[in-house]
Amino acid sequence: MTSGLGAALAIAKKDILSQFRKKFEIFSMFLFALIAVLAFSFAVVTGGSVSEEIGSALLWVIIFFTGMFGFAPIFLSESETGTLRGLATAPIPAWSVYLGKVIYGFLLMGVVEIFLIPIVTVLFGFSLLNDIPLAITTFLVGTLDLAAVGSMASALTMPSESKATVFPLVYFPTATSGLMLLIEITKIIVLGPGLIPVLLIFEILLAHMIAMLTLSASVFHFALSP
Amino acid sequence: MSNMAIIAENLTRRYGYRVALREVTLGFSEKGIHGLFGSNGAGKTTLMRVISTLLRPHGGSISVMGFDPQEEPEEVKKRIGLVGDKPLLYEELTGVENLKFYSKLFGLSSTFFVSQVENLAQWFGIKSWLEEPVKNLSTGLKKRLDIVRSLIHDPQLLLLDEPFSGLDKDTTEDFWEYLNGCRNLRTTIITTHNLALGAALCDEYVTLRKGIVISQGPISDFDQTL
């Protein structure tokens, strides 16, 4: 029997391969992110830049909403095609199915962010280079946090008849607390270090991400076998 | 009782207020082909889902190959193969990629995987289609590939939910011949509302009506007029 982590990696690899071939979700994510960045840059950028507070908030709001296009179909497509039953009847722990989807969501969002963040920093005229290690760690933890919440929201939405309506109702409230922390940390990175105790906020973000991951993973078997 | 593949006692499952299985008590012996008969809404698929750990019972108990699906789901899962109404295949992946993915979830060695694919693909006539993306295959070929997927880990218990629906004559004959050949090697449970076909293939039967067992026993006792 395969290990839980091995199964999670196999599920993530399968999803990445499928996505690489159909390209539907990633194209929607890129398109939305690009339109949102352009719209905001026309609306709020004056004199080549926006204030650090607004820029940091806009960056994460764009990532937050872009995530919807990638996270919502994570389980919904498996549920609609029936392949979820294949995962549910495989001799692997339920948490490995969830973890596999989180890894996939994280990588999908990560690819979008690699292109999105440079465009945002150029168009909004602010820099994340004041504290590069913290910036990278924040984006890694933040993206993992959103992927953890988004994957669980997608799983919880499966039994619903109006999935498109229910997904945001689950995703928004659960992801908002993490989103606020991410905006706050990014603002500190942009303003420069030493202004606010950033480590404390980062620890809360890390705790939020760990809580979301472990809580979702521990109850995920109810989503697979109702 | 040790030679029983399935033992259910007072098994109950509801969907909301609707009772799909009402205190079902039945047994299927190990090896052979067993039929689960009944018209639409009789509870056949619900029972198959409870056996395959996809649904939790709301009352009573069930033992599958000597294990409780609630207490030891992974022990049950590694012993079962499931073919449902929809193929549990990923459209963007090729046939062999699908089979490899499931083999990883089942923790199969590469030697065993290669020999299983070789034998099963040969038997079901899909060898030349394995490198083709599933989305390019006809319905019949998808069904053949799905049957191979369900058998890839050589399950002790094969669960077939309406396996012959949508199959052409050749695929039906091949599958029939395969099932006959494995009659003494594994336990197979088939749901069907095609009573003539079921009576010709099965050794034992259970007939359900509105979630209640109305008759069961050796196929020689089966009365199609019930």
C-alpha cells in the first residue's frame, strides 16, 4: 500500500498533468488577474504609484479572487465526472486526497503569482525587495493558506445543488482572516522593516495556515464518505 | 460464516427522510458471481456504495471480506474493485497514465503493474488504445478501460453496478467470458435490472424492492416474475 504522502503527490501530479493539457483554469486565472491589475492601475495609480497600504491590499485582493477560478473546480470537477469515487475507494487515507489537492492548488496559484507579482509591482510602483526572505516566505505561506481554505471550500460545496453560489459563501469568510494578515505583512514589507512587530503577525498567519490544513485534513473523510 | 464475502444485518441508509435501505439483512458467499436485482430505486446502488465504503450506513452492521467498512475502510478498499455507471477515468490523461495513477494509489509494484496491464489490456482488446487520451476514446473503449482499471490490483471482490449498460455486443461477450473465467477466483457482485442476463450469469441472488430484501438464495430458486 502506498503512503499517504506518496498518494498526495500522485494526486497533485495527476492534476497538474491534466491542467497542463486542458489549460482551462489557469487561463481563466491569468485572464482575470491581468484584467483586474489593469483596471486597478487605471483607477488608482496616480503619478506612477499607489500608496503602500492600497497597493498591498489590491495585490492580495487580486490573488484572493484569482484563486476562486483555480480552487473552486478542485473537487467539483472530480465530483461531476465521478472520478472522486475512484479516489474515495482507493486504499489511501482521506487526508492524502485533501493534501494532494492543496499541493495542486498551491502550485497552480504559485504559477500565476510568479507572473502577477512583477506586473503588479511595476504598474502599482511599489517594491517588495526591502525584505526578500520575508516576502518570499509570506507569499509561500499565504498561497498555501489560500489553497488549504479553497480546497476545503471546494470539497464542502460538492453536495450543493448551486455550487457556483455556495463556493464563495464558504471561501470568503474562512479565507478573510488570513487575507487581512497577508495584507498587513505585505504592507510592512513595502514600507520597510522595523516599523511594526511583523514577526508576531507572521506567526499568526502561520498558525492560521496550520490550523486550516490540519482541521480540514482531519475531517476530510466526511466529505469523501458522507 | 467465515466463507462469507458480505454479511449485512439490519442495514439501514437514508437520504434525508427517504429510506434507501430498510433493515437489510443478506449474505453473499466467497467466490462466484452474485446478483443484486431490483428495479430503479430499489436500493441496489446504495447498497453497493455502502459495501465500497462510499456511503456510511445509518443503522445495522456490515462486514466486507471480514472487515467493517467504517472501522477499517482501507482494508476493505484494497480488496475491492468498482465499476460504476460512469468510468472513473481522467479524460485528459491517456489510458496508461490513468492506470499508472491508480496503480500508485494501490501501491502496486511496477513489475506487477506491467504484467497486469499486459494481460488485461490484451483480454479486453485495448492494448493499441492505451497511449490515446481517454477523451478521444469511444464509450465502449472507455468502459473497457474502466474495467481494466477496476481489475488492475487484482481485487478479491469485484463490484459491478449495471456493468453491461451502454456496452456493445462484443464488449459484453468479452466481459461475460472474463467474469465466467474468474468465477472461482474472486467474488463478483453485479447489480442489474436485466433479470434474464443476471439469472444466466449469477450463482446467488438478492432481490431488493424499495430498500427491502424480498428474496434471496441460490439462482436456481430465482423467480423472475417476482
